Amino acid sequence: MARRQILFTKGDVDRMRAENRRKEVERTEQLKMVAQDKLMRANMASEERVEKKILARILQKEATEKETDEKIAASI
């Protein structure tokens, strides 16, 4: 069975190279966007955890103050 050899002109090769470069740039940009999105989600999750801890501390402080006030009122 004879193999058919495909010949490309210089223009064909240049177009294929340009297309491959374009696809590679597009893939790189997509990977950057995915990494950036992942980082943003991690930061948001971290901020939410910090906010929950702050709220828990505030509520704990208020409960302690209320308990102290009740003890003072009961002792009077």
C-alpha cells in the first residue's frame, strides 16, 4: 500500500503555526482565569470564616456582659 505524502506550502505551515499559537495563548489564558477564580473563592471562604469568628466573639462577649449584669442585679 502506497503512502500518500501530504505537502504543505509555506503559507499553510505559517497558518497552522499561527493557529497553534493562538490556541496555546487561549489555553494559557483559560488556565490563568481558573487559577484566579480558585484563589478568589478561597479568599472569600477565608473572609467568611473570619467574619463568623468575629460574630461568635461578639456574641460571647455580649452573653458574658449580660451574665455579669444579671449577677450584679441579683446581688443588690
